[in-house]
Amino acid sequence: MTKSVNLEYFIRFFSEEKYADDFVKGNLYLNTLGYFKGIEQADGRGDPYEGVSHWIQPKDIGLFKLEASNGMNIEMSGSNFSAPLMIQPSYLDKANIFCLYAYGSYLLPKIDKRTAVWSEYEAMTHELFKISEKCRDFGDWAVVIQPRKFMEKIYSNLKFSNREAKFGLVQYYEDSMFSGEFPIIESPFKKQKRFEYQREFRICVYPDNPEFHIARPISLNIGDLSSFTCKTTTEHVIKDFFNIDIKPRA
């Protein structure tokens, strides 16, 4: 999967060096999607709109009917809404997710090489591959990872699990313009455009039995990662990514 979307590297940011060291040992901590919905700090980790399955602009709402359990019926038209109508399936709050920054040629736009101006393309490429300064908010430490080897370990760890898992890049939508719905299984991979700088790749483990499943973090140990990772600082990643030693070690 990682090869098909042209991912060269993953980056995982950490608030403390001890967490980065623990990750290199193969220990992964997957919190719930509901947890990230509830984070209030403005550090880019929290998002109250996680797991949206429907995002309908007021202009696209014809007649909205609500039947309450107490027998009360409510009918509204689009003119009654001052913001998009949002639906978030509650069972997704129990899903566990692991987030990574995805770095690779998938970021490059498709161009017509016959008419492209190289200097302009080079400048655009440089800008696209810059890692946002906002990533500093995630912490002072970072681990750079080779995707293929990392995902092989993830697959191996989860293949005997009864819980359904999905892996992929997050897609970003413009919340002031988009109007429509997402398949529920895809909802954890849809976020608003303001988070696009995070260039996120997610591992999402869905609740096995939504009705009885208890929402709680899960821990995985996928084995030592030191042969294909490099621990460094967030400062180094942002300012001098291409001079980081990220070659696999024998």
C-alpha cells in the first residue's frame, strides 16, 4: 500500500525523547478517535470534527426532519441552518488510530512536461516538500521511518486480530465548500483543509463489536525498529531534512 501512493518516509513527532525511544523499540500507542475529538489545546492534535460522515451545506438542505423519542417532531429547511449540518457516527469514537506524517512524491502535482517551465516547477516542488513550522507544536523530537519495513511489521502484528483495520493517507476537504457524505469506514480519513499541513497517514483499527466494545487506547509491540529509523529533533527535520541519516542499517 505504501508503495502505491509513492511514500518515501514517515515521520512521527514526540513531545519527549523517552517517547521517541519507546517507539523505536517498537511500542505503539493508539488512542481513540473520540480522545482526539475532545482535545482542546490548539496544537493541531485535537479536532472536534473527527469522523464526520455527512457535511451538508445549508443551501443543500431541502427539508430536515427529526423525530425525537418523546414523540416530538421537528421540521427545518436549509434557511434555519447557519452552518453545515454535520453527522458523526458515535461508534467511530471507539476506533483506535495511529498518526504519521507522510513524506513522498505523492505530493507532486501532475504536469505536462512539454509545456512546463523547469524553474517554476522546481520552486513549486521546493515549497511542496517543506515541512510546516506548525509541526513544532507536536513536540521537540522526531523519528524518521522507512514506510515499507514499518508497514510490514504492522501487517504482521494485526493479521491475526479479529478487528478490522485500514491504512491510508488522510484526504482534506474545504469545509466552506464541500457538501456531501463519506462512507463511514472512510470517515476517519477525512479532515478539514486547515489540517492539510500535517500530511497525515493513518492506521485505524475499528471496534470489533460497536455496541459492546469499550472505548480505550490500545498498545502494540511490533518489534525493534532501529534498523530502519532515525531519531532526531523536530528542528532538524524542519530545517535540514535531506541531511538526516535515514538509510537502513545492516
